[in-house]
Amino acid sequence: MAVQELERECNYNGQQSVVKLVHDSDKDLFSVDGLIPLLAVESDEEQSTGDWKSRVLQKFGVLVERDENNNKWISREKTWELLKVLGVQDSFHGDLGLGQDLQTHDTDQDDDDEEEEDEDNAGEEGGGGNFSNGAAIRTNTIRGEELETREFSTDSPLKRAINDHKLGSPLKKLKPAETFNSAEFFTHDLQLSSPLTVQPAKKPLTDFQPDDRVKLEHLLQHILFPDGQSVQFEAALANMGNSYSQTRLNLDIPIDEHGNTALHWLCSIANVRLTKDLIRNGAERLLGDKTGESALVKAVKSVNNYDSGTFEELLDFLYPCLIVVDDMGRTVLHHIVITSGMPGCAAAAKYYLDILMGWIVKKQAREFDGERDIILSTLDLKWFINCVLNARDINGDTCLNIASRLGNVSIVEALLDYGADPRISNNSGLRPVDFGAGATKLEATQSHDADVDRSMAASGPDSTVLINNIQTLINTISQDYDMEIKQHKEQLSKLHADLNDQRKLLTASRDKLAQGRQLRDDHTQLTEQISNIHQAIVEEDADFKKVSGELGIDDESLDMAEFDADEPFRIDFIYDFLEKKLQSEYSGDLKQFLDNASLNSLLSQLMTENSGQEESIPPEGLLRARICAYEKNEHKLNESLQAVREKQAHLEGRFRRVLSLCLKVDEDKVDGMLDGLLQAISTEDPEDIDTDELQTFLSKHTV
């Protein structure tokens, strides 16, 4: 870093003071540390309290750059401005060229101001008509057509933006018109159709490879955050070409999640030099982010270009963004007005507005290729007022409408002076004039309307025709209303009929569903009973085979389906007589037969019908033995039946215990809840309930 120190004795406030400047010739920056004490005295800032240096810099609107040693550096122009504030600029006049260009610029600007003021005075003496807001009208002949263009008087914001030397900083003054001739214009992204119209911003790119973004990010990092000395764009571009020879450099790739490109970010931080380099190398200026905001919108949404005074120079490269609107249909003027409502941004917004309108007016001084640049060839004050200044967003708001609601008087007055129409309403019917904007401008129109009203009142309207027209209108409306009511009633009746049909279908479906569930429950119960019977048969067969084996009966000789255990002990003629009697007189009802039949009568009848067969009856002792055996068998069967019943009762008790634990109720209340429980689980799939497994579990855990 090449550093040169300049130390001068200066007369400051009647006293001799030493002012020391440090100049970095590589970056053309000056250290502000030597000026801060004098600036503190100038601003009456106490130097012993807190961070007084930062407060001093903030009071004078100084934007500094810091190096690795935390030293504060400012530009050549800002240094000259601060020297003028302190009144010591003469001591450094001519050192390293400091102040020469600015001095020449100030002199030329003063001359231009005087010439323009003379022209304005001459125009006023010539009888030019004036609006109430100070804007004059004159007629110029352009291309054989008579066009009305606005020429602003010396008290208008646009003239003040051009002529005022106290805009806040010498950096913020408009450049003289002749400097436009040296501006460089680019037309690589201006393939637009004719006639020129306001159009939405282009959508962010999505078709790119990850390596493309990596190359772009490395390029920006190499330029913005160099390891050593500052790197020129072309040199960095060449280095990236060597490092990423197989990857195409695309400057339009979004570099954040909001769709902002490198151009958006550089305009936001007021880096004009790198912005120009990107555009020169093909960066697309009509690209928006994900909300459609262009790079110029990003520039006016921050105060960086205001602090550094770079907005006018930025317009030389970003003027195509003037015809672009975002997804809300808002132009750059909409965003300038919205920015004016943010804390601490009102002055910056006013600066952006004045510089932009001044840039439009001085466009005629530029040299450009009209065939290749349709924007510059079309973008005059009349087109800008009609297409941009009075443009409406999706809510119908113009920039003047928004400014009126925000209540920024200086912005409202400036927009009115520039030609904004206060009578354009938004989608809610609200106009700027409803908020008091442009009220004086409409006095002449209102006076004319009053004259028309008085003439109409004098002539008097034809009341008969008026009444007939109103009556006809009312009749038409009534007929339309009746027709619509009739149509709605027919539709409603049809809907009610359809609803009733659907209700009937729903009721029938519910009945079928209930029947189906009942059949399913019955089937489940019968299936379970059959399963229990089959299991009992299997157990009885096993017991029978066991007993048969003990008695020496061959299992293979027994037909289990036709086996009768009583057959060997049966007396055939007695059995046949009783069987015939049971079937013929009692229809097979054994209980009725036993209750009603008389033993003596049966015996007498038996002996009468079967006389001569007494010899086939076994001896008395054998019969008594058989009776005793049958009684023993009956006793065992009763005991088995009782055991089965006890087992069943015990199993039911176990089930009742399980239900009481699940339902958290007493066991004696479970029986009263069975019907409700069965209804509650009737919708469950019976296949999901394994009763066999439950019975097995209970039997294993029987106490």
C-alpha cells in the first residue's frame, strides 16, 4: 500500500491548527482520523463521552471503509467536502489533484445555474402560463407534431435537484449535461418490441449447474474480498477462466434464496464500478428476484447510494430498469415512495426521486444509438409521466396515492410538480386528492364544473322523461329479480328432492348394514358352538376307545357311527313294543311317556300282545345286575354333567373377572353390562377375536 502523508497548518476558527491527511494512492482513499477532532468541534460533540467518533461521522453522513487495522478511509470527493465544511480546503488545494476536478465541476455548475435561471426568467416574462404549484407550460414543435411538455420553474423540485448546491453533499449533485456524452451505454439485453411499454421483470434463472454458481461466487469473493491488493475485474475474470476452464460463467445466476443476482447486491451496496463491469460483461439488467424487484429497486431500497452519491451514475447503467415492474405491478417510483415511509429514509427517497427525474429531463443531451437502444429513444418526460409516474399497481395505487397515504409532504409536492395525476383512484375508490394531495390543482376544474352545474340548473331538466326512465329501470330490475328468485327456488326444490332420495337410500343402507351385522354375529356364535360340539365329540370318542380297550373290545370291529352300547342287553320284543308305543301315542316325547303311562297297563298289554315269549326274558338276577349297572352309569353321567356345569360356571367367572378388570367395574355389575358390550363390539371383525386362545389361556391359569 503506497501511503503519502500531507500535513498543513490551517486557520480554523481564528486559530492556527495542524491538519494531517493520509492518502492511499493505490485505492485513492484518505484517512478520516485526522479530521474527526475538528469535525467534533464543528458539531459541538463532546469528545470524552462514549463512541464520540462514530457519532461525529454519523452527523456528517460519512460512510467509511475499514482496513485490516480498523483504520477508517473515505473517498477523495468526501474528503474535499469535509475540508470545505471546516473551511480549510484552500490549504490542500492542488495537493495530489485533490479538489481540482470538483472545483471545475462547481464552477461549471454555477454557470449552468445562472444560464438556466436567465432562461426561466425570460420564459416567465414571455407570458408562459403557470400552475398553482409553480410548474409552467410551453409548447415545442417536435417532428412536425405539437406536443405539450413540462418546463419546471426555479422553485420546482426538479429544478432544485439540478441547481441546488446544498442538496446535502457535493456528491449528491446532478452531473452537468455535457458529462453525459462520455457515458458508456450497453444494449446486449435491450431486444425489446416496439412501441415501448412497461413490462414485468424477467424471472430468476433456474436452469444452471452447481458448478456455475460456484464459479460465480468465487469470482465475487476474489474481487470483493481479495487476499492482498485490490483485484481488477478483468484480471479476476481471467483467473477464474483458468481455474474453471470447463465451466461457463453466468453472471445472472441467483446467489441467495430470494433470487437476487450479483447485480442486485452490488447495486444495493452502491458498488458502481463492479456494477458497470458486470453489465459490460453481459449481466442481464431486466432480471428480477423472486418478487420481481429489479436491481434499480434494490438500489433505492437502501440508503447506500444516497450516502455515497452514486445514484445518478448508477442510472447511466440501470436505466432499462425504469420500464420494469415487479409482481405487484409496482415501478421504481412506487418503491421510492414506500422507502420514504421507512424511518430515516425520507431524505434518501427524496434524493432518489429528484435525481431520477433530473436524469429523465437531461436525457436529450446524451449521444446514443436510437436504432439499438429503444429505451433511450423513447424514454422522454411525456412517456415517463404517462407510463411510469402515473402507473398503477395491482391494488390500483399510483406512487402519488401511496405517498398521500404515507403523508410525506415533500414527496407528494414533488410528484405533483413532476406531473402526477391526483385524480387517479385505486381499486378501493380512494384518490390522492381525497387525502388533500393536489387540491389546489383541481380548483380550476371544480370552478368549471360549478359553471356547468349552474347552467344546467338554469335550463332545468325534463322531470317527466327522468321519471319515465327511472320507472323503466325499476321495472327491469324487478323483472330480473323475480326471474332470479324463481330460478333459485327451482334449484332449491330440486336439491331438496335429491336430498330426500339420498336420505332414503342412507336409511335403507343402514338397515341392511344392521341386518348384515346381526347375521354375522349369529354366524359367529353358531360357529363357536359347532366348534365346541366337535371338540366334545373328539373327547368322548377318545374316552370311549379307552374304555373299549379296557373291556377287550377291538376298535377295528366297531363302527363308531352305528355302535349302540345298549344293543347286547336289549330284549327285542319289549324294546319294539315300547318304541312303537312311544312313537304312536306320544310322538316320541319320552318325558310325556314316562309321566302319563301306567306300568301295570303297559305290562298287561305287553303280555297280551307277546304271549309265548316269556322264555326270551333273561333271569331276574341278570336283569337286576343290568339295572344296577345302568344306575351306576347314570350316576357317573350325572357327576360328569355336574363337573361340566361347574367347569362352565368357573370359566364364566373367569371371563367375568377379565371383563371387570378391563372395564374397571365390580364383578356383580358385569352381567348387567353384557348387552351394551355386545352392541359395542358388534362392529368388530369376529376373525380378530380369538375366543379359543382366550379359553386356553383361562384354563391354564385356573386357580
